[in-house]
Amino acid sequence: ESEAEEHDVVVIGGGPGGYVAAIKAAQEGLKTACVEKRGALGGTCLNVGCIPSKSLLNNSHIYHQILHDVKNRGIDVGDVKLNLTQMMKAKEQSVSGLTKGIEFLFKRNGVDYVKGTGTIAGEHEIRVSPLDGGEPQTLRAKNIIIATGSEATPFTGLEIDEKRIITSTGAIALTEVPEKMVVIGGGIIGLEMGSVWSRLGSEVTVVEYLGAIGGPGMDAEMAKTMQRILQKQGMKFKLNTKVMGGDVESDNIKINVESAKDGKSEAIDADVVLVAIGRRPYTAGLGLENVGIEVDERGRIVIDQEYRTKIPHIRVIGDVTFGAMLAHKAEEEGIAAVEYIKKGYGHVNYGAIPSVMYTHPEAAWVGQTEQEVKATGKAYNIGSFPFSANSRAKTNLDNTEGMVKFITDKETDRILGIHIIGPNAGEMIAEGVLAMEYGASSEDIGRTSHAHPTLSEAFKEAAMAAFSKPIHA
Ligand code: FAD
Ligand code: NAD
């Protein structure tokens, strides 16, 4: 075994939480290593999550648009054919470009990239089993940051093979378009990946246990609107429906479901079943037990407000601990955890973390939902503005069914939440996040000039609607 190397910080996991923490630590002058077992940096997000799914969402949208939407724009096209192999290659190109980019950033910032599985062997000791099968190596660290992320929650009774019974990892890599796809779980993964395969020609049925789609955190009115839009696009929904199990036969899969309301059962046929019922923290092989670090009943590593476990120099960030499982949330925590190490203080504003669902149109939100505000008992105003009254959305003939909705404090006009369904909602929400970071009122936004003709005028007019009246509706 080689001699133990001493680092100020060793980060375990090279996803958005881990790689950002490692770069930040190196920038702060700390001697830093990042241990990653995947063989590539970027974690779930870059390799099998955010990036490949968005590549497929973008390109399947273009395909769908050419098939169904360009004729009335004055564009006649000939034979349109799907080349799935090429679509997957385009996806792989985006992924490999970005993961290599992080490797380059590690070099530029002087982060030691250690390829292997890291196990916490002692309070200051990480044993690494190298990816290439060589001798185990020991790293010594003054501080350890755990950023080992999450994995798909399995569905008991349906064994994942990533070919016919798949998680999102299989859903970004299918080699042919299934005729019938059943999606278990109408959360973000179900709707994004369901959209991709629906656009490419699958008959997609989403089975959701709750009475609304969108997963936790989506405003109820937005969830209803989104469901209506996706239904028009051809997706089918079975809400309030429990999946009881499935029969996997050689040429067909039967998914047995039961209505949560009246107990009526039926079977839905599928060629491919996507299990998208949430993700769970990943700590296998991490060696938490060697140092007595605890996880809660959902497997999340328990930490305090400074991201410390009960061993204060071992900190935890990202999907493997509390909070929204989002890449940008993990990144913010990566920065804050390093600042705690270096300076003794750090900060993440959990009240202003945006969520984006990359369907078409996109859904995006920040702050509280209307149902959450209602539950607090606080008096509030709603200001909303439809894209059907926005000049740019009309000019672009681009999905005018969505809207911008502001929820403000009735007394102070301070913004409590913003919810958008519309083209480019994911970019537009950044303005709302900034407004909330600065404690803006809806009047601040309503009196700010927005360029004409842009979609963001709908944002301004929704703000105007919250404190006064919009002009164009
Ligand atoms: P991860 O990205 O999971 O990274 C953890 C890394 O640690 C992994 O690479 C793993 O190999 C490594 N690791 C684990 N254990 C060890 C060990 N013992 N030793 C060494 N290495 C180890 N979020 C968004 O914000 N926007 C999106 O559009 C989005 N789309 C998504 C789409 C899909 C299909 C999925 C599945 C997720 C998506 N997410 C999205 C969620 C996002 O991917 C996660 O929130 C994010 O990756 C969490 O980052 P992390 O650093 O905490 O963990
Ligand atoms: P999710 O929590 O968003 O949704 C899971 C859905 O499955 C919920 O609506 C839940 O009610 C339902 N469900 C649970 N058990 C069920 C059952 N037995 N039968 C039927 N329905 C059931 O989880 P997800 O969609 O799997 O996504 C996992 C995580 O990845 C999320 O935290 C999400 O934030 C993240 N992610 C984010 C993005 C993005 O930001 N665009 C994209 C993909 C994934």
C-alpha cells in the first residue's frame, strides 16, 4: 500500500455537489482531492440525469415540432424519419464534452482526481479501492465532505433490468421506441422522460398514486394546467391509482393497478415500464458505520445547519442529505460547506431555490405554492397573466396555454412564490429567484421596464396584476 497522503479536504463523490465543493476548496487554497468511482466526473446529473435527459427533451421536441407543427408556419417538409441512434449519439456528445470539461477544471484548479470507491475508514482516513483494480490507497484528510448522491427508488416486485423495466437510466438509453410505455410515478422524471418517448411515438400512460402530477412542491393550479397540456400532447394519466405489481411475460408486461378511491382494479399492457417513484440517498460502501455516522428513516445522512455530522469535520451535501434533490441545490451547499471550513460561515437561502420541469412548455417555480401559503393563514394576493395575451408567445405560435402566477403578501406586497408554465419558463424563473433573494415586492417588478416583444413581459404583467392591474388582460 502506498503512503497515506495528507489533504485539507477530501470530497467523496464527483457530482454537482462534490465537484463544485472540490473546485471551491482548491480555489480557497486548500489541498483537495475528489474521489469518484464512476469513471467520469459530474455525477448523476451530467452522466445519467439532467444533461442527457435535456438533450433528449430538446431533440425529441424538434422532431415532434417538425412532424406536427411546422406546416402551419409555412414550412413543408418531406419524409421525416427518426434516427434514434444519432439522437443518442448527440446526447453522448453533450455528456462527454461536459464531463471532460470538469476534469479540465480540476486540473486547472489543482484538485487531485482520485478514481475509485471511497470508504471512510477512520475519522480522518479514506480508503480508496481504485477503479483500475490496483492496490487500495489511503487518503488522510483534515476535513471530509460526503457528496455521494442518490439512486432510483426501486419498486418492490418489479425487478429493474434497464431494458424493459427501467429507471431514468434506462429511459435515456432505449435502443428503440416502445409501442406502449407505462410510467409509475407522475413526478418530474415521469413527466420529462414520458414526454420524450411520447413525442418519439410511444403510447405513454402515467400512473400516479396521488391526485395530482408534478411531484412534491408543485402548485396545484399549475399541476392541473400542466396535466391538461400534456394530455393534449397525447400522454394519458391515471391519477389516484396504485400500482399493485406486474407480470413480466416474454412479449408483454401487465401492470396491475387499483383505484385508490374505489378499489377497482385493471391491468395495463406495456412493452417498457419506467419506475419513477422518487430517489433515495446512496451510502452503500461508504463506511458510515466505521465512524458511527447516522442516517434517518429515509436513509438521509443526518447533519446540522453547518452540514456537519456528529463528527464535526465530516460534512455532507447534496442528494445524500436533506432537502430538494436538485443539482443547483447541491452546488450551493458545496460552496457553503467549503466556506464553513475555510471561514467559519456560509449560507444557502433555501427559500429561493428554483425548480424547473423541462417539458414543453416548461414549468418553473420558486418560493411557496398557493396551498402552502394558504396553510400559513397569511392573507395573500394572486396576480396572474396568461401567455395567450403575450405578444411574443402569440407571434411565435408557441404554446400559449400557460401563465405566470405571483403570490404576494397582502399586507406588504412581498413576493411569496412565483409559478410559471410557458415557453422558456426555466430561464424566466431566474428573474423571480433574484427578486426573492432581494426581498422584492410585486410592485418592484411591475415598475421595471421589460423589453417588447418578449415573453418576460408576461412576467411583468403578472406582477402588475398582483398589486394593481395588468394592461393587456
Ligand atoms: P450525484 O450527482 O448523485 O453524484 C454523486 C456521485 O458520487 C456519483 O457520481 C457516484 O458515482 C459517486 N459516489 C457515490 N458513492 C461513492 C463512493 N463511496 N466513492 C466514490 N464515489 C462515490 N436536477 C436538476 O437540478 N435539474 C435537472 O434537470 C435534473 N434532471 C435530472 C434528471 C434525471 C433523469 C435524474 C435522475 C436526476 C435529475 N436531477 C436534476 C437531479 C440531479 O441529478 C441531482 O440532484 C444531483 O445530481 C445531485 O448531486 P450530488 O452531487 O448530490 O450527487
Ligand atoms: P418525484 O418525487 O418528483 O415524483 C415521484 C412521484 O411518484 C410522486 O408524484 C409520487 O406521488 C409518485 N409515487 C410514489 N410511489 C408511487 C407508487 N407506488 N405508485 C404510483 N406513484 C407513486 O420523483 P422522481 O420523478 O422519481 O424524481 C426524483 C428526483 O430527481 C426528484 O427529487 C427530482 O427533483 C429530481 N429530478 C429533477 C429534475 C429537474 O429538476 N428537472 C428532473 C428529474 C429529476
